Amino acid sequence: MQFVVVDGAWPVVPCAVPRSQLEARAAQGTDPGEEGGGRALLPGRALVSLCQEVLDASSAQGKAPPTLRALHVALLCDPHRGPPRALRIYAPASVGHQLFAVQDLVGPACLLAFTSRRESLISAALLTGARPAHKEGADATGPSARRTETESGGGTREEPGSKVGGLAGRGVSALQRFTRAETYFTSVAPTAQREFEVVNELLLSGMIRMSECVESFVCSVCGSLPRRTMTTSCCGAVVCSACAPTLSPSSVLGEEAVCAVCGEVPLTNPEAHAGRDAEVTRLVRELRVLYRPQISALACRALPSERQPPPTPLTMRHTGLPLPLCDVSGPTASVLGSAFMGPA
């Protein structure tokens, strides 16, 4: 099994775990009569501990490795070397309650990734293919030290043809502004209404599995990501604009909507939250990038089929009459229209 760590200035280098060690840890908690079907299942806590031991053994002296228990765990599968699978991401608090099949972990198309929520300069540069020169004490130095080094021309100069050649000598902060764009998905096009519908369709069909921190943005009634987030005044539930219980001020009889979550009549109209709308838009933008194959396949299925031309009437096919220039195949066409010639 191979895994990588994407956290801060730690180098993104694959680490290997022998299959024998995985099976040795998994043999203790495997029961052939349970749902696993006799497969070797490895608890998430044991998997993280084993990867931490391998990472500690491979790290250089004087440089402490990151703590894997505080990072998110993502199980990545190559779509070109096997059937397409949903991207599985586990929060640090829920990894210990998961069971991983050893057969899935040791597959050639699988990769285990430990990542934080925000990647730093070195992680983003390595993922994009750039190799900037970075000293061990660069993060500990202050802005004045970096300014002095920049003015004196210190640091390793890259070649003009390299990806970071034009940024060499400007300090870490200048390079970080350029490499952070891909990390935070700012180069992706803005989210439109159609993309909200496609992501919600994948979410409702079960192809997108979200963690607990993302479920707070989902509507409590329909289960979709709302383009406009609102909260009810009766129970404080998160709802979308279509499921929000709104009071009718023009009603003479005083008809009032009932909240679909708690069943009570709200005293005031739901409250909108512009800050949460921006977070949902950013989330949909990231899901568009992560689930691009599924979204493309869904868009291909939604395309209308090509319209076939209407068949030639039987009378014209055998009598040699030219085809009519007007459309006589509609439901409102004349009954005898197919027997006469079209306008010259």
C-alpha cells in the first residue's frame, strides 16, 4: 500500500507499507460471519498508527513528521485502471470508526492520502509540478529577514524556462500568492444555476458522500445544497428558498405556512445568510472539480437525441411525386396534405 502526506512544508513523497503488516494488524478484528464476508478488515485507528510508524521511520533526523491523527484521510482510486468509484474522504474524528478492506488498500489503482484542509506553498508547488528552492528555516524567519534576502539576491536562482523561474528571489510570500490560486479553486469558472442542479442530482443519487462538517449546509427538507441559504425562526433549521415556510401578507383569511421540520407555524419569515451562500458556492465549485467525470457523464445523458427527419409518405414513394417543401408531419397538418405537391 502507498500513501502520501499533504500538509504544510512536508514533502509530498509516496510511502510504502508492506501487505504483511496490514494483514497482521487486520487479523485481530476480522470475523468471517460479519458483513465483511471473511475479508481482512483493518480498523481506521490501526491504519493511521501503522502509517505514522512508517512515516516516523522514513523521516530525516531533526525534522518532526506531521501527526496523521489530526489530518483528513482520502482514499483515491485511478478511474483508468478500474471501475469508477466515489471519492471517500473521512474526517479525523471519524477515521477510527471506519473499517478498510486490505484488498482495496493494496490494489495498484488505490492511493491513501492524508491531507489538511489548506495546503501550503510547498505542497501546492509539488502537486503542480514546480520545485521551488526552500530552506528549512524559511518559515521561521520574519518579513525583515526575507526582505533582506530578497534585496541581496540570496537564495537559489531557477532557470528562466522553469515554472517558478520568474518568481525566484521574490521571497516566499510572493510565490505563495501565485501557487495558492489552484489550491483554493479560484481559477475555476463561477458557479451557475445549472451546476447547482447537477451537483444536487449527484448528491441525491448517492454518488457524493459528504462528511459531518458539510452536512450543515444541506437543506433539512429536500437534502440539496441551497443556492440561497435560509434559517427558520421557529426551530432554526437550514432550508432552501423553495422549502422555506413563508408567511402570506396578502391573505385575507390569515393562511400561514407550517414548518416542514418541526411542524410549527413560524412567527416571522426565514432569515437569509449571505455568508453561508458564499461558502456553499465555494463548496459546489470544489465538487465540480472533484466529480468532473460524473458530471460530464450526467451531462451527456441529459443531451437530447438527434431529431430524425419525418418518413416519406407511402403515396409519394411509389408515385414519383417530389417531396413537399412544407412540414406535413405535425399533428395539425392536413389529412390530404401529403398527397399534394409543395409550393414551387
